[in-house]
Amino acid sequence: MEKQQANFSTMNSSIPQQPLYAGGFQTLDAKEWTFLIPTLLVVICLTGIAGNLCVIAILLHSARKAKPSLIHSLILNLSVSDLLLLVFSVPFRAAAYSRSTLSFGWFVCRTADWFTHACMSAKSITIAVVAKACFMYASNPAKQVNIKQYTVCAVLLSIWMVAAILPLPEWVFTATKQVDGSAVCIMDIPVQAQEPMAIFVKLYPIFVYCIPFTLAFFYFWRAYGQCQRRGTKTQNLRNQIRSRRLTVMLLSVTVTFSIMWIPEWVSWLWLWHQPQKGPSPPPAFTTLAQIFMFSLSSINPLIFLVMSEEFKEAFKGLWKRLTAKKSLSVQSNQEQTAVNSDVLPDANPSPEQHSTNGCVEHSCSQQNFGSQESKENPVLPDVEQFWHEREAHSTDQDNDPIPWEHQEQETVGSNKSGSKN
């Protein structure tokens, strides 16, 4: 790094020449760091993408059911900013840390830090706007809900335009230079642009960090004070409880964001305002500051899913739907395999099985028919007894081995009875 500064020491002492961290030049030379830092960034990237996709899916699903509010739209904007950082910034930064001579080309070199700072600026401005919206909701919930959709779109578009314009000098003065046979991404500031750049490095932290978070804490303080007032109606009490929970959740996001972004600003200000022969920021501190900054994109979805009852219920419903679809697909596959296993053995049944099955089915059908017939046509007890005796008598006659003797006895008995008469 000292050699890099010696080769590009033609600038004013107030604006030192330093390599950008999105290019091919990195200051970590130890093998354990070149493996540990990219691995940690990959873990942050994967967990953050999963969490932000879950938050975005919940917000879009709730927007289909009802009219999306300004607060939900701003939370969606935060999640989209985090997702853009995790998809387009973190992988390139992890790859740059893995190999010190890796170069992604002119376009990535020029847009890497600008894109990262634009997304972070969009998040900070969104925090200030969502604090104002939270105060509006705590003061008058109906007023916040009745905001029109084109107003919400105009607010989001304005946030991204301001966030893209503020770090624009980093895009303009970034270039690729050859140092010792390798391409290095540096800030190539001409002499005539040194004074405007010196003003930029002083005003940029004020507009991106100081002003947004000062406004955010001011409006959250007023919103929390508004939530402490007791209402007289049940609806007012419900709105106060919801606004208090919402204020605490968004305030937690703001406090976490402001604390974990401080090391990156310390490193940035140290880099731009160091004396000509002063010490540079330690590579370990700069790397740790970047890890804290990118880990915010994974922490914000966790805060939403843990502290918001609405996000909890929506996440549970989404999880139940996913698990229900999986269980239905597994059950249908099991039923299909069971049907196939039942059909294949019975394709060519043996005659014995066929006859036994036929007898069983016939007896079962007779039993069912008899039971149904007895239910439909009930028989009286006397009639049933008469027919029972007659059937028993007929069966006795049919089973009699010597029926002729009984017939002779019956005829003799009948003659004697006739002579007596």
C-alpha cells in the first residue's frame, strides 16, 4: 500500500491518492484473511438475500390484499436497497478480497463504490422519510393511510435520484491504472477538480449520514411521545398500540443502522483527510468496517421478522403455504405409488382368488342387501315367528331320511280321527 501511494503522490495533501476497494487492488496479503473474509461475505450475502426476499414477498402479498401504505412502501424500498447491495456489491467485494490481482474491468471499477454508496444513501434517506411517515401515523392514522399512490411513487423516485446524484463524483473520477503490471482501480482526480473534490469529501457525510439520521431521531422522538398519549376510544387505543410497536421497530432499525455504519465513515474520513505523511487506516479496520456495513443488509430483515407481529403472522402463513404444497406433492406421489403397487399384483388374478373373492363379495352383498331390506321393510314379530316355524318344519321334512313312514302315520292318524267322528 505504501508503494501504491508513492506511485500516485501527485495530488494535494488534503486529497490523498488511495485505491478503491471494489477494484483489483486489496491490502490483505495473509492467506487466512483472503479465505476468511470472502467466506464471511458469502455467508452474509446468502442469509441477507433469503431474508430480504422473504420481507419483499410478504409486503407484495399484503399489497395485493389491501392498498399499500407509505410506511410499507418505504420498508419495501429498504429491502430492495439491501437486496441490490447483496447481489451486485458483496460478491464482487468478496472476489476482490480472495485475490489481490483480480480485476473486473473498467465498468465495474468505475461503478463499484458509486453503486454501494448510492444504495447506502438511499437507505439513509429512506430512514428519514419513514420516520416522518411514522410520526404522521402516530398523529393521525387516517391521514397516513389516505396518501395517494402517485405520491408514494414520487417519493421513492426522488429518494433514488438524490441517492444516485450525491456520490456521483466517485464515478466521474474513478479510473483504471497499471501498477507493476496489474490493473488497479484508483481515484484519478485532475488538478482543476481538486478543490471541488475537497468540498465534496467534507459535505458528503453531512448530507448522507448526519442530516438524515438527525431528522430520523427527531421524528421518532415526536412519534413515541405521540404514542404515549392515552386515547378515550377503543379504536384510538388500538392505533396507539400499533403505532408504538411500529415506532419501536423502526427506531431499532435506525439505531442499528447508525451504529454499524460509523466504522465505515471513520475509515472513509480517515482516508480522505489524512496528512501527507500520516498513517493510513489499518487494513483490518477498513475490512471490518465494510463487513459491518454489508451485514446491515442481513440484520434489517431479522428485525422486521422478530419485532413486527404483522410480519410474524405473514411469515407463518407463507411458511404454512410452502409446507402445505410440499406435503400435498409428497402425498400425491405416495398415493400414486400405492395405486400402482395395488394394481400390478391384481392384473392377472388366479382362479382360486377370483372364486374366493367372488364368494366373499357375494356374501357381503347379500348381507348388505338383507340389512337394507330389513331396514326398509320391517317384519312384525308374530308374522316372523309363523314363517320361522314353517321354514323349520319344511326343512325338517326335507332332511327326513324316511319320509314315507311319516306319511303313512299321518294318513292312519287322519283315518282314525275320521272314524271317531
